[in-house]
Amino acid sequence: MTKNIGGIDRIIRAVLGAALILWALIGGPVWTWIGIVPLATAAIGWCPPYAIFGIKTCKMKQ
């Protein structure tokens, strides 16, 4: 798996995922646990839908 998520994309995913999980922990709806997905993809730097559609937001190494 090559990384396909760039820096800003990773930060946005991490913040959004953490916010959703925090909301779930303080009594939000059950669907807020979906925050695990963006948090995990930010942590590993790879997103399956990006791979399927050929999207890359990370800079290419030269």
C-alpha cells in the first residue's frame, strides 16, 4: 500500500475523526462512531476509495 493521503488531508481526517469520536463518547448518536474510519485512514496514510478511483493528495517523491 503506497500512501495516497497528503498532509492537509490527513490533518482534516484526524481532526474530524477525533471530533466525531469525542461526540460519541459524550453521548452523541451511534453513527458518530464512524469517526474511527477517518482517524484510521489518517493514521496509516492510505484510503481505499482513493486507491480505487486513482486519487492522490500526497506529493510525489522525486
